[in-house]
Amino acid sequence: MVAFANLSPALPAPSHPMANPGYGKRLAGDEDPHADPDFAHLLPREAEVAVFIDHLDTGHSMGHKVLAAEHPRYGQQAMRTSLSRLSEAGHLRWIREHITVEDNTMRWVTRTYWSRTRRSEAWWEEFARERNGRIVPGDLRPGLARTEEPELPEPETESHPEPEPESRTGSRTEPRTGPRTEPRAEPTTSYLTLAGIRDAEPRMPLSEADCRSLASLAEEWLARGATPQDITRAVTGGLPATVNNPGGLARNRLENRMPPKKAKIRQKAAPRRARVTRAVICCMSCDADELTTKIQGGMCPDCRAEFEAAVAAEEAGQPDTGYVPDTFLADPDAHAVYEWVDVPRRAAEVRAAGGLRPRTERAL
């Protein structure tokens, strides 16, 4: 039995939101099996949040707002502080990776890597360096940038005129004069199906002109999965004793009895291979990365100062409210805006000022 399971009164629900494809929780790898002292070095709240995160599946959303919405005990600010403490303890890192996909699209993505085992700062730095060159799943959204390769001109081919055929005696043949007869096109399946109706049902002797004009309707039937036999049955089934206009009746039936279109089956696009061409560690709370500032414990200096202030406030017993805009703060120079008012007396003064008798003097 795992002892730390009692640290969390509520583990993630099966309906915990998934992040966008390619994002969310990702394991750093080389994890030790579950054991009692996994999170014993953490404070109770952080240990509870760590157990909650550790039970999430790969791809589950790891934003502090989503975690706070799913966890029954802690709000957004507490969850954000806990994530920073887990990062400082070596369990969590944000790593920004530059991805190049097979179709020449490129983009930066920020991954959330989780390690049940406590990792050192040097371990995470080496982990980020080893990400370079790794093949990642191709279920990525279209890139933000695209490199277009120049189109090569098609090779020019010299056209040589074909020599005119020569006769057996060696002299060139004279060009033929007179009209040329074009070869007749082979009849289509739709035309042959309509032409065969006159043999299947003598009351429907479709003429050649009828077959040509109705061929497009018969082709639509075949395109929707019907067979020639289906067309014949639709045109000849249940005929009256006498048919005065076979072509018109056939058109009416082909139009009104048209089978439904086949549902198009979407072919799932094959996943595209993508490669990590660069990886840098970035701050857990802002967009800063190690290319622009120093990242220590998963935080930049500014966010670390804010984190330490929040921790100091918690240790002093003050609520961790986070940033509050100036417009919501009390102005020490402003006078009180609230005063006690005797409503009945004030109402009597207003009535007297308006020339009305007090309510006690009104006749009933």
C-alpha cells in the first residue's frame, strides 16, 4: 500500500481536461517507482498537489487555473504558488522547444515536464540539452512560420517535328484531302443501361435521343453507389398498362427516386514527423527564458522575488492575495464615504420642504 495516497483527499477525475495536442503533462522519463518518501520533503499543501499532478495522465492540462478548478481544496493563487514550489524543489520545468516539421513549418512550443523523482538544476539543464535533435509526435498544429523552397524551373525539352511518312518507293506521301472522320466514342455504362431498358420492358422503348439526354442522371445514380439493375428496376417497376411518353416517365423516376449521396469518409492525415532543433528552459510564471535572463529553480529573478514575497506573506499568516490593482486599494487621504442616516427623520424633512404635512397629521 502506498502511504502518500492519503495526502490527497481527491485524485484527478477521469474528466480532467486534456491540453491541446502535443501539450500538457509530459514525463521527464527515468522515473523511480512509487514510494512513500517521494514527496516527503515538501510542505503538506505542495505534497498534496504533487500527488494530484503525479496521477494525471500524459497530455492532461497543467495550467494553474485548470488545476485549481479540478482540485477541491485550493484556488488559483495557492495552486500557482504550489507549482512554483514544486519547480524550485526539482519536480517541474517548462522547456521551450523549437520544432521543425517535415513540411518545413517551424514553431516554438512550451512543454511542461514532470518528474516524480526530485531532480537537480544541473540534471534539468542536461535534460533540456538532450532534447535537441529528438523526434517528437507529429500531432502539432500548423506552424507560425514557413520556409518556402525556391521552385526549380522545369527543364526545357526540344521539340522535333515528326518526319512525314514515306511511301515504299522513298517519296513522301501527299497529304490527304477531304473531310476526316473522327472515331466514335465508346458508349458509357449509363447509356448502355438506359438502352437496355427497352429489352427489359417493351412498354419503355427509350429512343437514342432519350438515352443521351438521360445519361447524366444515370451517371449520378452510379456515382451514388447504384447498380445498372437498380436503375432498370427504378424505371420499369410498377408501370401503368399504357405508357404514352417513355422518355418523360423515365426522367421523372430517375429524378424523384435518386438514391442519397454516400457519406464522405474523411481520411485521417498521416502524422508528420517533427524534430526539436533547439530547447531552452523558461520561467514558470512568465515568458522569459534563459536566452534573455537567468533561470534558477524554474523562475526568472523577477518572478522569484514575487514568489519569495508570497511565501513570506504565507509564513506571516497573511492571505496570499497576489497582485491587486491600485484602483481597488483604499485611498488613505480620502474621507469616509459612508454615514449613518435616520431615514424617518430625513423623510419628514423632505416632506416639510415640499409643503406636505407630516404623516402623523394626515387624516385617516
